[in-house]
Amino acid sequence: MKELERIEIYVDGLPIVAKCYNRKATLMVPALLFKRFGAYVDLNEENESIIFQIGEKSFSLSINKDSKEASYMNGNIYVPFLRVAKKLGMIVERSEHLININTPPTSCLPVLYKGETENKIVALTFDDGPDGYYTPKILDILKEKNISATFFIIGDQVKMFPNVVKRIQQEGHAVGNHTWSHPNLFELTTTQLKNELQQTDEVIFSHTGIRTRLFRPPYGYYAKSDLQIIDKLGYKVIMWSIDTVDWSGKSSEEIVLKVNMEESPGAIILQHCFGAASGVLDGTVKALPVIIENLLEKGYEFVTMDQFV
């Protein structure tokens, strides 16, 4: 088995690290790497080929086991880097230790990290739910404090806890799409990404009667071409300006301190409402009323993300 090496490629001046290998002096890179350059990448299982497209430029490579064009390696599809890049109209400069690639211009969906406002408004957001334990506790606190928040929910979790999703919607909170299975978008083909969003959209609609236009990518990862697909599906990409890292089991004191240090007008606060391990979000629940009280004392108003976009 060939040994993979790490290579740094500069794309429009920004570095990307990828795993690659050399096949008879040909640099082979993961096919999905081209998503980072703005290309749609899809798999045609029937014809055993991988399809690339940027704008009007489109072509495919065979990936059957005898192919000299593309090959499987550790379960991933690898393709000849220079050939694909040039076919897609990219300008490639390569030296012994450096690869620089300039991609064709594309219009990309703007990504929101923070509300553009000088008013003292802030948004609480909760990812990965719903669940049957932490999400209800968070909803209880929000109801007691009369505060609205935004929940970026996972389709598979909605299927398991439909009544919790109904409660989120009925109590005046906003709902966002956080994919069906929480994958790394870098690892999805065009079709797989569409399926993740559309499946989640349908299950949310079936239990709430609403179709959200808010989307948050799992882990905050997205490729250039992902933004184009997300835009075409009618979503706005919502990131965050304050990451409490509560999923790692942070204490309530650490979470409160993080928010206090970084709060500002238009802030989007990232927390979670599903804990994969027992006790992992106890700090989130304990910190939430303190965060709310602190920000209210400073004159902040809480809004949902649909009021920001």
C-alpha cells in the first residue's frame, strides 16, 4: 500500500493541507479536495466515475480498479491533481516545495459570524439537539427568563425527539438546519450534501410546519462549492463569534467567563443542547441563567437568528 504524504497547497493565497501520494510521478490528491477550490464533485456509481464541474466546465474520470485516471486509496478516491485542476480552468504554479492554484471567480454566499449592528443585541444558539435531557432543561431556563434562542438541530435527532422540536417551535424559538447526521462537509459529494440538508428540512417541516432558511455547518467546516449549493437551496450560513467550547465538558464558571470576555453588540454565542456523554453539558445548563442575567444587566436584548439576517 502506498504511503500518504502531507502537502501544502495555496489556493487563492490561502494554505490548505492535503494528504497525497505519487503515482508514477503524478501527484494524486483526494477528489473531494477540489470542493475547496469551488468545484462540484459527485460520484456516478453506475458508471464508476467521479464528476467535476465549475461553471460550464465539466468532465469525469473513470474510477474502476483498472483505471489509469483515478484510484481508491484507504477508502477515498484519488485523482491526478494537475490534470483535474487544468481541466477546470485553474491556473497552477508549481515548484519543488510549493503549489499555488488560482481558481476561477465564483459568487459565494456570505457567511454570518456576527450581527452587523451597534445596538446591544445578542443571539443565543444551541447546536446538535434535540435530545430528551439537556434540551428540555435549556428550554425550561429560557421559558423562565422569557428569552428566545435559536436551535440548530440534527435531522436524525428530530426523528427521535419530535415532541422536543415541537416545544422549541411552540415556545417561540427559531430553528436552524444542522444536517441530518452531523458530517464533515469536506467529506461529502454534492449529492450527499443536498441529501443531508433536504432530509433535515423535510423532517423539521413534518413536525413544526416551518421551513427554516438558517443553516450551520457541523464543526464550522465548509468548502467553497458547499456555499454555492447551500445558497441554491435557499439557506443563509450562520457561524458564531463566541465559542464556549461547552461540548468538551467546560465548567459553568469557564463558560460564563468566556462570554463575559467576548460579549459585544451583535454577538452570536455558540452552545450545545445534546450531550453525547453523561454530564458533559452540565456546565452549559448551570451557566445559562448566569449568562442571561449578566447580559440583561448590561443592557442587552436577546434575539433569534432570523432577526439578524
